[in-house]
Amino acid sequence: MHALAEANTPTLISTLCRVNGALSVATIVVSLALALWYLARAALNRAPSRFDLYAMAALGVLVTVLVVLAVVGLFDGSRPKETATFIGYLITTIAFAPTGVVLARMEPTRAGNVILAVIALVLPVLVLRLEQLAAVTGV
């Protein structure tokens, strides 16, 4: 009886691994690390450098891979219950990093790094929301 209760009790680690794949976790960690970097640069009154813009572009590539895998998952027959919401999050997620790069280039002051930091802080939220929507049906 006790073994049956333990088998039905989900552990925190297994739930976290089920909801967030390795690519999602990598995207979130890289995004949060970049957010700290951009906030530090903004605190030092620095404008976005080429490195800052390339780092955000690299994060955009990581997000693109994540979104492409999610789109491929849509065509395997299992769709989230709220497909329209999921597709909306996919579009927002893939467009977010390039938009941040464009806005940061338009603002060549420390505000450019603040823009990049906000983008880098919002991306993990979008990725987690995508994973929550996809976890319902296992997309």
C-alpha cells in the first residue's frame, strides 16, 4: 500500500523535467544570464555594444530552434487544447528577440541595454508559458 502511494506521488524533479525540456531550460538560463549582463551594463551607463546585440541574436537563434520544434510537434497529431493561444505565444516568442535588437540599435544610450534586459527577462516567461500549454497534451 505504501509503495503504491509513493508511485502515485509526483516528485518535483520528475515534474520539472516533464514540463521543461533541456532546450527550454537552456533558453531560460541563457536569457536570465544575459538579462543580468544587460542590467549591469546599463548601471554602468554603457550603450549596447556589438557583443550585446550579437548575444541577443544568438538567444534569438536558440528561441527559433525551440519554436521550430514546437511547430513540428503541432503536426504530429497531438495539439494543445488552446491551439490558437499556443500559436499566438509561438509568434510572440519568435518575434521578441529580433524586435529587441532593432529597438536597442535605435536607442544608442544605456536605455538600449535596458531594452535588451527587459526582452531577456520576458523571454523566460514566454518559454514557460509555451511549455505549460504544450504540457497539457504532450506536444
